[in-house]
Amino acid sequence: MAKDEQIAKAVNSLTSDAADDAKADAATALGDLACNNPPNQDAIAQAGAIPPLIALVMDGPEKSKFQAAWALHLLALDNAANAQRIVAAGAVEPLEAMAASGSLIAADFARAALRVLQAAEPLGS
């Protein structure tokens, strides 16, 4: 399957009434595709993945939350434009809440995402 098709399928899973496990798998797939791949990072953002990933961080089950936080981390890693998109879409507050009260792994993934966002643009500015 071509990368664009994989991205579209994963974003569709995030935005549909898919089962929780399917959404967690979609977030994982997007993170895998984004990892160390700037063209994929950009394609994922352009496909509209950022808002549903943030929604998973806010309201998803635990597994979906940490997979979504990790995907946001990988989308923003070494990609200032995506980091700005993620901040503008409202990810900071739910990531901070997750870092403060999530499970150990979820909190770690949320803190990793926040560090990448902070490095790209100070969150207080």
C-alpha cells in the first residue's frame, strides 16, 4: 500500500466511528510513518491528522491517548511547522493534563511531545 493510502486509511480510522483499538492502531501507524520522515510528517499533517490525534489525547481510552501523544511527538520532531500546527490546534493543555495525571507510559509520552513542542517554539509565547 502506498504511503498516501496508508495515511488516508489511518486518518479515516481516527475520524470515523472505528473501535478504540482501531484508533490506537491508526495513531501508532501515523507515528511510525512520521518517524524520521519529513515528507510523511508533512503529508500526515496535510491529511488532517492533528485534530483527531488531539481529540484522542483528550477523550480516548488510555492506549489511544498514549499512542496519540507519541504520534504528535513524532509529527513535531524536527518539524517546526508541524509543531506550530499542533500548538495552534490546542494540544498543549491536554498534553499537560496527561503528563500530570496519566499512567506512567502516557505521562512519559505526553512529556516527550511537550518537550518537542517547547523546543520548536516556547509554549509561553
